[in-house]
Amino acid sequence: MLDISFYSTNNELPSIIEVSDTFYKWLAKSDFAEIGVSRAEKITLENEDIELNVVDLDKGQISNRTRFRDFIAEAIVQESNDILVLLGDSPSKKEYQAAMYKLKKLHEIRKCFETKTYRFLGKGV
């Protein structure tokens, strides 16, 4: 498992979303990887300053946060359509769970982008 991390500027613990290798590779090959530039930033975690390579979500004339949210929203629509086609009328529980993984992860990521207290993204892709 790999992860995508969201960091705040107010000493809160990061939100870490674990994702499968397959999902991570999909993100790395998508437009997600092209949004924003990772730069070294000092972030305070548990009262300790550390330097991490992260994307500032508030940077840009059209903010990186907005660009990421737009990408995720489009991916959710596409994935929802793909699931409906794939599953048909009566999928098994196993088929349903496998098909829903990507959609669930996209929603987890979307919620973090919508949380304004998260200022930085550690995407590593």
C-alpha cells in the first residue's frame, strides 16, 4: 500500500489515505500527476518542524486545490459510469466490492481537497 497525505498549517495530524499500487499507478499516469509542483516546505507535525516535498494547494491563479478537485470530480463521474456498465443488474458482493474500491478512494481524496484546513498535498507521484 502507498499513501497520499494532506497536511495543515496548524500543527494538526495529517490525513493519510492509503491506496493500492494499482490505484497509485493510475494516478501517476493521469493528469493528477501534472497538477502543481512539489516544493520543500517546513511543516509542523506534533510540535516538530519537518521539511517535506509537497504541493501548496492554495498556489496558482486557478488554485491547485481547484484543479485537483476538478480532476477528482471528473474521475468520479467517469468511474461511476464505468461501474454501472461493468456491474450490470446483479453483481455478486465480491464484484461489487472490487468495482467500488477506486470510487471510494476518489471520494476520500475529494473530501480532503474540500477541507480548507489542509494546505499541502504530499502526492509522491
